[in-house]
Amino acid sequence: MVERDAAIGVIGGSGFYSWLAEEAAFDDVVEHRVQTPFGDPSAVLTEATLDGRRIVFLPRHGARHEYLPHTVPYRANLWALRSVGVRRILSASAVGGLQPDNGPGTVIVPDQLVDRTGGRAQTFFDRLPTGHSHGPIHVSLADPYCPALRAAMTRSDAVDGGTLVVIDGPRFSTRAESRWYAAQGWSVINMTGHPEAALARELQICYANACLVTDLDAGVSEGDGVTAAEVFAEFSRNLPTFAGLLLDAIRTIDVSTHCPCATGDHDVDAVLAEIS
């Protein structure tokens, strides 16, 4: 693991494949090609500075959307970001709305997560060698998102709080599934919110997710149901506003402070040294 000055990471979701090199506010743009024990990350990492803060951007699905939600190399992505010094992560995601009050164009910063995926690798600790000295490691995910990062992303017009339910995909939900999720009181749905939050917690990285509603899910609205083309089009229309929210948040984040949500009972550097 390469330790550098702490950085803020941004993971871009569907429709958000490049940023730092295109945004005039950033300086000193460079690229990093990182190898990890879990293979290559989704794409080259792009680093820049903003008001003296180091920022590292990674498109979750790859630069050309090569990865479907269940094939995203989540462990490689999180490992690569930490290896270049990232200690805070802002995730940007396209989501479906489960409640009619939060229609397309709404930005929600959830405070809770429900995992409905299956079969995804969701821990680094299964790679520890037999006979390791760290004992059983179980991180707490009671509150999956960093409150300080959430506060930074809800300074504008974003909805503060809600529950994100994560499904495997790549198909969208049936109407019955969608209605069931909505009946639980859950706010939004997507296919990539897990295992990122859990992996970040294992790496003791603060993490929060800003969700742009691109459509009302199939069980919420009448009609033919959502299509991928509609999701990408809505995200593209709202991308300038969404990017502005991230810029505003980054300018308020102090990476030098200690955040209790990113601590744990394990010595993360010792654990990662054994894994690598």
C-alpha cells in the first residue's frame, strides 16, 4: 500500500465516466494505473487538486461502461483508491425512485442501506492466510454512511436521509418486487450501492453516497417500465447540477480530521499487508 497525503475519492456511476480532466476548477491532473491483489480496477484513476485538496476519480463501470453491476471489480476499486491515499469517498449513483414524492431529478443522500444482492464478493478478509493472528474480524455496518460526508453533500437541495435498496441486476425489478420495496418504506433502488459501503468500512475509509433519481421504479408509476436509455438520458441532463453538488461538498471536507465512522477493531494496515 502506498501512503500519501490523504485524498478524497469520487466514484462515478452510470453516465459519469470522466470528470477531473474536463472540469476547469481542477489543477495538476495526472493518471494512475494501479494493480491490486484483486485484479485491475474499473479504469485508470485520475488525480487532480481542488483548492489544495487531492481528489481521485474512478468511474465505477469503466470509462466506456464495460462492467455490468454484478461484474464491477468492487474490491479492486476500493483497494486501488486506498493505495493512492484516499481516506474519504463520495459515491455518485443513478437510482430509481420508490416513492412518488421523489421524482426524476431529485438528489437523495441516504443514511441506510438494504442489501438484496447475492453472490458478490463483499469482504477483503476472506483472503487472509490460514493461521493469521488477527482473529475473527467483523466490522459494524449499523450506520453504513459517514455522517460528516453526508452533511457535506446535503448542503444544497439534496434530500437528507432515506434507504437505498440494492439489487443484483442487470435486469430491472418486476412491478411486484418494486411495490414490495416501496411498501417497506425504502426510498431508492440501484444495483451498485453494495458492497462498496461495506468494503470501505473494512478499509476504514469514510464513505457516503449521493443518489440521483433518474426514474420512478416500475411499481411506482404506470407505463412500460424503465429503460436503460431513459436512465442515461436523465442522468446526462442532471450531470452539471450533480457535479456541482460534489464540488461544493469537496470544498467543505477536512481530510485531516479523525472520523470515528472509519475506525474499527482491526489494524487495517497489518491486515492488508498479509492480504497483499
